[in-house]
Amino acid sequence: MSASFVIMAAGLGSRYGGIKQMEGVGPHGEILLEYAVYDALRAGFDRIVAVLRPDIVDDFRERVGRKLEKHTPLCYAVQDFSSLPDFYRLPDDRSRPFGTVHALLCAAPCLDGPFAVLNADDYYGRNAIASLRGALDGLQNSGEGCMVAYRMKNTVSPYGSVSRGVCRLEGEQLCEIEELRGIAPSENGRILAGEREIPGDAPVSMNLWGFGRGVLEDMEAYFRSFLHALPPDDVSAECLLPVYVGDRLRQGTLRVRALESTDRWFGMTYREDRTAAVRSLRSLIEQGVYPSVLY
């Protein structure tokens, strides 16, 4: 079965202090998402969809897109305010994108079957992407999804707080997901979200999801309801995939299979994370997981 691989790269990168999606971390200046694409092509995905901010499309095409286009169909989707429904009046000082549900809706014209979706600034690992690709073949067109759940202790940054979707699983079924912000390790090794301690082995979402294309119709309705409920002066609220999934799980209209991973995450949340990402990729290349030159 044909399947698309959607990479969300339209975030502002406010904590990182720059366009982290375009930061070179590989030995020849490769950006992090190039490794995800390499894993996706080996896993059997046959189309790449990049969701980008308007101001980085040209740079992305020159630095990355032209290389990838030699190996796979590549579709560019732009996340901006032009796709918002007519009833919604955009506040004059709104600059923040509307979140990951909206990012997927912007990618919808590029999708004609099941798809995986992930963040451009996170490293997920070969096995996680391969297992998700296999799970896509068993999904119904709508009402079902799949995700990869990581261990909390493998996903925190030593340089600042992060947001994670903390999951409750029953066997392979995702039963509940709670989006928590401000998660960080403490000096005594505990992982805290404010005053709340999160077990190190707690399963968490890193925004690595799989769905049938039919879910997009429901996401469109959900996003419209989100906009209807926004105060007219709200310039920062985002419609997030983990929140969407959690709401639909509670309503009983979505079933999600959870594929657990013990891999260690690394990513580009903070500028200080770059050094660790470079070191981790160098180690993976030395182990033979990736060639020195990807494409």
C-alpha cells in the first residue's frame, strides 16, 4: 500500500532562537529531517510531504529539496493563514502558526492514502519509523490511528523544559493522552512538570503518528470548532495533534494502536541541543546506521 511521510517544519523555533529546522548537524551540513527521510525511504514510504513556513520554502528547496527530489516524489505544503475558514477573523498581531492539526490540514492536498506525520526537529530512529510504516497497512481509512510511544526518561532535554504527551496504555491500545508543558529533569534526577513528578518509564508521545486519509475530514471539523471557541484577541493558542487525539479517544470515535520504543530521543529544542545532536549522529554513522553521505 502506498503511504506518505509528512514532516512538519513550520514552527517558529522561539526557544531555539532561530530556524532550527534548517540547522546543519550532519558531517556535510545535513539537517535533522534528512535522516528521518532516509529512514522513511528504507521503510517503504513512497512520498515525502514537507509542511513549511512561507519564508523558508525557497531555502528548503535549495538546501534539501533538490537532493530529495532525485530519490522520491516531494510535495511542498505551506502553513500560513490563507487556508483559514472565512468565518474566522485573524487578530492583527497574530504571527504564531495554528499548530499541528492545522499543519496536517495544509498538507491534505498532497495526501491520497495513509500517512505518517512527525516533527522536523526531532530524531526518532530507524526502528520507530519502520514499525509505524508496517502499522499503517492495517489501518482503516478513518476512525483508527497508530503512534510510537517513547519512555519519558529518554526524551527530556538537559537544557530546558519540553512539552510531551503523557500516555496511558492498555496493551497496544492508547487509552488516554495528556499534553503537559514545562517538563524538565530536576537536580536529584526526578522528572517534573511543575510540582508533578512524571515516572521515567512513563510512555509519551513525540508526535510520531500514523492515520488513514479519512481522518482529515474529522480534523477539519475539529479545527473549525477550535477556531469558533477562540477568544477574538487570542494570538497564541494552537490546535495540537495530541489534544485532538485525546479528545477523540474520550469520545470513543478514534482508536489508536501504540507501538512502544526504547530508543533515546534527541532533537533541536534549544540551541545547546545542537552539540548533542551532532555527537549522536556521528556515533550512528560510526556504527554503520547511516552512511557519511546520505544522498
